[in-house]
Amino acid sequence: MRGRIIASLVALGLATLISLPFSQHILKALKYPAGDAIGKLAFFSPEEAFMIYMKVAFTAGLMISCPVIAYQIWAFISPAVSDDLKKNASYFIVFVSAAFASGCLFAYFILLPSALRFLLSLGNADLVAVISAMKYISFVTTIIIICGAIFEMPVLSYLLTRLGIVNAAEMRKRMGYAIVIIAAISAVITPTGDAFNMMLLALPMVILYEFSIWVSWTAGLLKKKKGIYG
């Protein structure tokens, strides 16, 4: 495991260094969800601008290195899976990367614009928005990464089903508990706390859970078929 972690960290570090020269352009892209509500971002200490660009580069590096990290995860768990499942390593890497990218795009284009529009609209004559660049970037990148991780739910469902840890029937039976947990997670993650933005995050999570049940059902059929004919 130590070797896999080191390889993942090396990939993440290299991707971060590659992204660093483009961090100014990435920073401009991260301001897009706020629309015209934010002009220039402010920094309040001599080293803060550098730390902001490093944080931006790190986030970009995490996205770029996602396939390598997915491969290292697969390489670590592969001794515990069947031989037929080992043949699907390339599919695992593709689906993990695609799911993470989908979650990031959902946060960037749908969740963040709505949340930021709501939060910034709370200002009035007595409240003038002077946005800290570090806090804004931390806010945006955290939401993006969390949504990317949440969208891994179907991939995790498939893998756990093939390993015999979960099955579709159990997931369907616990649907009610899952909805309560999803609502709690949405309340914690959603930055605004209002019902609309909570639903904006909770609804895709419920759909993902339902999709994960069908993924688990399909994985169960494949496992059973392999057991009969394998």
C-alpha cells in the first residue's frame, strides 16, 4: 500500500507542477460560477497570492492525476478480486475518471452558480462584498472535489457487489435510510443551507443511489453467470 500511495502522490505532485504555470487562467475559470457578482478577488497577506495559485494548481493536478490514482487503487485491490474482474482494469479507470469529472462539472455548472448567486444576493447597503481570494477558492474547490467524490457512487456499488460485500436487494431495502443520510449530507455540504440548494444536491444523489442499485443488480447477474459457467 505504501508504494501505491507514493506513486499516487508523485503523480499528483507532477500534475500540480504542470498546472502551476496555468494557475492564473484556472483561477479566472473558477470565478465563472459567480458570474458578474464578483469583480476582483482580494488577498490580505504577502504570501497569500502564491498560496492561492498553489491551491488552484493542486485542484487541477488532482483532476489530471485522477486516472493514475484510480489505477493505483485498482492495483492495490486487484489481488482480492477474481481473475475475470482483473481483466476490466481499463474500464475501472475510465469509469472512475468519468464519474469524478461528471461530479466536478455538475458542481461547476449547476450547484455553484445557484449557491453563489443566493449567497451574494444577501448583501445590501450595509454589507459590501469584499471577497477573500483564498476563501473563495477554498469554497469553490472544496464543493467541486466533494461532488466529484459523490459521483463515484455507482462505480463503488459495482465493485462492492462483485466483491460480495453488498447486493441490489440490500440496497433497495435500505433506500429509506439512504435518503435520510443523503439529506443529512446535503445539509452539511450545501454552503447556503436553504432548501432549494439542498434539493439541488440531494436529488442527483438520490438518482445516483437508484442508478447504483441497478448497477449492483447488473453486477450481481454477471457474478452469478460467472459462477454458473465459470
